[in-house]
Amino acid sequence: MLKIMKAIVYTNPHEMSYLDQPSQPLSENEVRVQIEAAGICGSDMHAYHGHDQRRQPPLILGHEAAGYIMEGLNSGQRVALNPLITCEKCAYCFAGRSNLCENRTMIGMTRPGAMAQEVTIPYDFVLPIPDKLSSVAASLMEPTGCAWHAVELVESVQKRPFSQSRILIIGAGAIGILLALISKHKGSQEIILMDTNPLRRKTATQIQVGEAVDPRKNHFLNQFDIVFDAVGSELTRKTAVEAIKPGGVILHIGLQEPGGEFDARKITLDEIVFLGSYTYTKNDLQNSLDALHLGHLGDLSWVEERPLSEGAQAFADLDSGRTAAAKIVLIP
């Protein structure tokens, strides 16, 4: 008999529906995970807006998740999901850069996602959760991995240590907050976050990761050693280039707009390093899970929990800026 589960399904742009969906058959080397927590990512919001051609409706979204194995190897084990499923055979995988795998697939994009009561995934792409770490905290492993990967990319090229670097983070959503928390963990003393949403600025201020400012009222010229663009629009790229010091590093992790202009002449004349950052490696995810478990990233008070059944409203609230939470995690 076909088993039915509940899921949040992206059915049309600006339309999320709480629907009955068939459980996926279990393929070889896969496990079925009962989802206990699933976060809403910025890329899920891009799909919601109809701006992500990789995510076509109807599709169960969600790739930031944790739960326990209900069927398959090590049944009963609590796990966090590595949603980026790679081939482990191509040149990028062999070089330790599995995030660039030529044959990668992803739950919540090319296969059904985790905003559901259960999901299937290859066993090699789950990580055991420490006993004392909650599933909600463990679901943050994936976005933390994105931020961790970005910070380590900057460390690989930056001439000054984080403890001596003045840092600007554009965007105080989950990735922006995590970039600030990881930078602070690595010794950063001076961090400024920019966001147009006053609720998010208030959240950033409350968790004491740095000064939070409105970009419409604050303009910086040649003041930062490192700039993280966690938005990725034409305007924020221009802001990043204006704000960076000669010899500094800009890390571009946001994906809001693919095109537009910025001052390439300044980048050239001032020897600015401009880096793109995409997802993470398995090592980044393990480091992130360890940091969450050890409490290196604070009390996570900026995370809001809601029932999966209220997922459509959560998307609408994030879209309209009605929530102060940098991250909403859905609980099936």
C-alpha cells in the first residue's frame, strides 16, 4: 500500500501548500529519515519568488534538516542531512572540492526535499548528531557549513588574521548572522552588519555579534579588510566594492541577482581579492556540527520554530519582513 506523508510543496511562485504526498521508494544504499526539524533557506525563498530555475514546481523544498533514521542502515540513529549529494568519483571530489562535483544533485532541488515528515537520502550523506544537541540546532549544520566554508576561503587568502581585521557583513539573515558568529569565534573584534529590515537589525544587536546598521543611512568608503556579501544583488556588490580597503577581500555568497555592474577598476587598482563561495565540503559540515555542539556559536536565540503545517505562512512572513527571526525552522 502506498504510504502518504504531509509536506510543504512549492506549487507556484508565491504559493506554498501543505499537502499529502507519497513517500518516496527507498533505493539501494539509501535511508529513510523521519524529519524532526527543517529550516527555510534563502534559496528556498528564491524558489518561492520564482527566481530559481533549478527548482521547478511542484517540488517539496527544504535541505536544512535533522531527524532520525526510520528505515535502512543504523535505524534509530539521529542524523543531520548533507543535502549535497556528490559522485565521489570526479576530479573535484578527488581534489577535496566536492561542493563543485560535476555530477552533484541536491534534495529540495533535483529530488524531493525535507519540508516533509520524511525524506530519503544516501546513507553516506547523513552525519550522526551528538546526543545532547537538539534536532533544531542540528538542522543549522547546513547553513553553518555554508558560512564556515566562506570564512575559511577568506582565511586562505587574507594577509591579516581575523582578530586584526575589520569586517562588514551585508545582510543579517541566517547566513549573515552565522558569518558574524563564526568570525567572532575566530577572534574578530570589529564586525558591522548591514540590513534594511529593522527587525533583523534588532536581532543582530540582541545577540551581540556586532553593530547593526541601515545601509540607506550608513555609507562606508575604503574602511574594511573583509566584506561578506550575503545578499548578492547589484546594489550590494557596489556597496562591497566601495567599502573594501585596498588589498582587502570580498567574499560573495549571496545569490539574489546574477547580473549588474560594479567597479572592476577599483578591484584591479587596489588589488582586491573577489571570491565566490558555494555550499561546503563534508569537512565544513563536520566542523559546523562540532561548533554547534560545543556552543561556539551562542544560544541560537535568533532561530524561531513553527509547525510544518504553518509553513506557507512562514514563507509569507519571511517574504514581507514580518519576522525578526533570521531563521525559521519547521517542525513536522
